[in-house]
Amino acid sequence: MLVLIVIATRTIHAQDHIITIKVLDSVQFPVGNATVRINQKEKLADSTGLFSATLPNGKYRITVSAVGHYAATRHITISQDTTIQVFLRSRESLLQNVVVTANRNVLRNQMSVHNLDMAQIRKLPMILGEVDPIKTITLLPGIKNGGEASAGIYVRGGGPDQNLVLLDGIPVYNPNHLLGFFSVFNGDAVKNIEVIKGGMPAEYGGRLSSVISVNTRDGNKDSIKFGGGIGLISSRLSLEGPLIKKRSSFVISARRTYIDQVAKVFAPDSLGNNGYYFYDINAKADFAIDDNNTLYFTFYTGKDNFTFADDDNDGPEREFNAIWGNTILGLTWKQQVNKKWKHELSLIRNDFNLNSRVTFGTNGFLFSSGLTDHSIKNDWVFTPASWIKWKGGLQYTWHTFRPGAGNSTAGVQEFQSQIHDQYAREAAGYISTDINVTTNLNLIAGLRYSYFNQIGPTERIIYGADGSPTGEVEYYKRGQSIARYQYPEPRVNLLYKLPGAASIKLSYTRTIQYLHLATTSAATFPSDLWVPSSRVIQPGKAEQVAAGYFKSLNNGKYEISAEAYYKTMGNQLEFKPGARLLLNQNIEGEMIFGTGKAYGLELFFQKKTGRLNGWIGYTLSRAERTFRDMNDGRAFPYRYDRTHDVSVVANYDLGKKWEASAVFVYGTGNALTMPTGRFVYNLGYNPLEREPIFTNINQYDKINDFRIPAYHRMDIAFTYTPKPKSTKRFKSNWVFSLYNVYNRKNPYFIYIDADEDERTVKGKQVYLFPILPGVTWNFKF
């Protein structure tokens, strides 16, 4: 009703005209997401560098700025519809200066959002010198990792499968290399990363906690350029240039680790056939058909290969091999239909595969699983006037789940096991409006309506009222409906501007998740399976409200914010102790379902400019789960609940050739369940030894009522640029880093060790990383 009243009371004068701004760099390449300020009012250009607004007759001062470019200012007089081009000069440097536009987050009506560009990310110290955009976002308030070497990202009390991870708008189901040590995103291919923790816009859905959007960069349209880096564990190469000069470009980036090759050279005897490596390839191409139509092609493929062999003389040779990875294809058409309408159409294929092989002498076992998506989505933006904008679209995905196929041999006998594939349709439509209700009040209201349908062909085990299988099986034909769900998902964001470059924001979001990650471990090991909602597995639900205060100080030099949130979650999934995931036709019977709750306060202070810049983030939070069949039905802390979480990030310009950066993190220890007692149980009698057989059985009381020691660590890095002002095409720098400077022994996990002779029981911790040096040489020409 508020929207209708506002529209009805607005008057669009005949003297209003549409101004269209095209933001380009010095070689006429579009600069996406630039900030456009018109007479002190700011808005963002889109990802193709286009900006449009409706303005009355008059004189205007227009300033355009973007990360990695010098700002440009134009003075124009508008008396008719006008189109102008604004060229931004690039800051030519391997580590570009960070340019953050004042008030960009303060005056943007989007709750709980953070933007990081690669110029910021590259300056931060990373483990073994490997730049990682995903690991960097865990330095922001409200975003946590699971601890040392954990693959998961945990946002405001949600699980790792509740984050919508996107690469150029394409979902990525397993965004990790090296069992979570690194992400699949190559820093040379990435332009920026945006994280939305609350107030999720209506165009996003399918996950409960957050949107992590990684955008790759476009190639150079003017000349061929080559770059890369050589580090301790991996090397990177990238090639870019024009396909058709000024109209089309490409960029290809590749990366591979070589720990396995180095180890084979220096330790061939101890290494044997063991080894691990990963590689990934990113490619992107764009083609400007004309001034209003552009095609984009995105490609990614990456693989992890792990081999462990035990060929000792005690028995048959044993070998384990696992290969897993993603392949992504996306084709997008972006069109500026006219001055008020623009649209985007995308065709997507997304594939995740896992193949594992275990051999033991003449016995062998092969396991494979995966997930394939085929998607189409269409988005429209309508801007009838400068004070209102409409967005809407449709999305459809065809899911194919491969829960597992097994093949085993025992001598000359062969056994095959096939878990039936599962299929589902997922669709959504949305509409939202962005309205300047008054000069100081902005409203973004949207409604997303999602639909999910699990269909045949497959077979389904029938469960009784108590949740246990009855032994009966239902068979479904191709296209036959098994389970169907549909839900409205309203979204509301309010922004009220206060005097002195400050604002108050409020948001409410309801989200639904139809896909679930079946995992019994903390790390996203490749035995994990994605499973669809079904008659037994209900869709996950979440509702979140958030409120925040944001202020810019000293003309944008500093920014502070405080956000409070409260989130409830339904149909949360856990597995019974000892649950078997692989080759289990009865996997639904291994699950239990409950609810969750999370709330907290996030404080953020950022210094954006000057020789010393960086940020401090602090989170005070609580996350808990409640399951009827766990902890006597009482709420217990979620395994990654942390009361306190602190991150400090600092960059300092030491002079013409040197820059320094440091990171400090602190977090309350993760919750875990520890035994409260132990008793001895008689298993029987051993006639050979003529003595009874006993075993120790641990007793447990409450779930997650213990805490491991607090996690804290400091990392530092120094960047050396030999010729920072060189005008030659070849440029290079060195990055030297130390991970875990003061050698903190952060626990990876804790186990119980019993000394039978001393009759004592002690908890012992295992840690992974001592102080680790890193060095990387980056170059481009």
C-alpha cells in the first residue's frame, strides 16, 4: 500500500530528462560498479559501466570514481535526454592503490553487506603466500571459519551449505581446494567479492545465510598482456587481450600446485606413490555487439587429486585415490533496451563430480557421486524516474543428483551397487522496487516466490510414523511428482539518512533452502553429498531481522557501523552418530531434524585512506540448535558458536618501494562434546589368552558443553616493488609473509588419551600450523 501511495502522489514533470553515463577506462573498456555522484547524491553504475537517472533541467557536477582508477569530474547542463562517456585513467600498479568512495556503504540501502576488491585482498598476508578471496572475508564481522584448515564459512549461525557462493552469478557447490586450506577462486581471475549477510535482495535465493558473490575481471580490449606469480606451493599464469580490438576481449588464468612434484624430487623414497595437487582454469570472454548489447562467456574447471599408498611389507599394497572438482559454463546476454529498460539473460551449466578408488591387494572399490545443474534466468530492470526503480525476473534449474555408484572386486568376483539418481525442478520468480519515499527515506521491498518439485524416475524407501524404514519401496516413473513445495519469501529494507553523513537501516528477510549438504564432518571432505528436499527432508527455513547504524567521518576517511541481528531457523538437519553416507539408499533414515537460533551484535571501524589504513571488526554472538532426539530436547550451542570474534587488519605504506600489512584474529574456542566419565565393559572371554576381554566406553552428559582453547593468530606481510614508478610494460613485485608469527598452537581437534598403567585420562590437542613463511613473485607485462 505504501508503494501505491508514493507512486500516486509523485509528479513526473515534462521538463525531466534522462541522462545516461557510460563509464570507460582509457582503452574504452567498461568500468563496472563505478560510483557516480551527481550534486552530492551517490549511486552505483551496473557491472557493464552503465548508469542512468532522470533529472530536471539544470546544471550538474558529476564525479565518477572506481577502485583502481583516478576519479573524473564533469560539469554539464541538461536540457534534453543526454548520453555522455566518462573516461577513468587506470592506476598502473601490480598492487593498485585502494580508492574507497566516501559514504558508499552509509548511503546504500543494503543491510549487512561488505565489498572487497582484489587490490585490498592482495595486500593481506595469506598462508604460504597464496592469495585467497574467500579466506579474506572471514576477517569481516559476522563471518567465521570453522578453525584451522576448516573448509566451511559460517555466517550468523548458519552452516557451510547455507551460503550461496556465486562465480559470475553461477552457483559453486564445492568452493574448496586442498580439503579447505584454499578456495577454488584464483586471485588473478577475480575482480571483486561481495558478501551479503542480511537483507538479501529478492533476486537471490536457495540458501538461508548469505550470498558470497565473486566477480571475475574482463580482459584488456587494447593489447595482449601476460602476468602471473610464482610461490612456494603454486604458480599462476594469465593471458588477456582483444579478440576484436575495442569490441571484444578474453582473459585466461591458470593455477597449479607443485608440492607433489617437489616432494618426489627431494624425498622420493619416503613419498613413494603418495601425492596431492590441484589445478584450476578460469576463462572469460566478452563481445560488444553494439552500444546496447554485450555477450559474456564464463568458464571454470578445477580438479583436486589426492593419492595415498601404503606398500609396506606387512601385507598387500593399499592405495586410496580421490579426484573431485567443478566445471562451470555460463553465457550471459546483457541488453540496454532503451533509456528506461535493461535486461539480462543467462544460460548455465554447473557440474560437480567425485571419484574415489580404494584398492587392497586384489580387492578394489570404486565410488562416484556428483550433482549437475542446468539453469536459465532472466532479469529485468525498469527505471521510470530517478526516484524509483523496479526489478523482476524468473529463474529455473533442473537438478540431477548422483548420490553414489559403487563397484567392488574381490579376486575374480565383481560386485556393483547403484544408488538411484534423483531429479528435481527448482524455480523462482521475484519482483522488487527501490523507492526514494522522501529525500531522506528509501524503501526497497521485494517478494520472491520459490517452487521445488522432486520427481522420478527413482525409487523411494517408505518410512513409518516413528521415522524408521518399513522395508517397502515405492517406484516413480519419469516426471512423476514425489514431493512438492512452494513458499513466498518477502524482503524489506529501509534506509533513513541522518544529518552528518549517517544513516539508520532496518531489514527483514525470509529465505528457503531446498538443497542440503549431507556431511558428518567439520571439513567439506569430498565424501559429502548434496541431497534434495523430499517427503522426509523438509526445506530449511530462516527469518532474520537486522538493524544498524552507519556513519562516515572526516569526509569519508573513516567509517563506523553497528549492526544487531536476530535469526530463527527451521528444519535444520543433523546426522545420527555413526551415520553412513556413502552408498546408502536409506540416507534419509540417518537424519534428524530440529530448529536453530542466532543473534548478535557486529561492530566495524574502517580507516579508508592514508599511509595507514585497514579495519577492526568485532562480533558478540550466540548460535544454538534444538533437536528433540539430542541433549534431552534442550537447546545446545552450535559447534561453531563463538561468543567473541575479533579481527584487526592494517596496511602501512613504508615508503616508495615497501608496503607492510598485518592481520590479527581472535575467537572464542569452538564448542565440542567431551566425555564426562568412562566405564569398563566385559565383551567376553579370549580362550587363547585365557583371559577376559574388556573395552572402555565413554559416558557423555550434555552436547557441546565444553570449549576448546581460544583461537588467535597474527600474520604479517611485506611487499617490495623494485621499480614502482617504471613506465615500462614489465612490472613485478615480491611479497614476503609470515603466517602465525608468534607460533600459536591453535587446536585442530582434541582427543582423549587414557594411560592404563597410571589410570589417568587426559585430553590432548592436535595442531596443524606452526609459524610458516611464504614468498611470492608477481609479474605482468
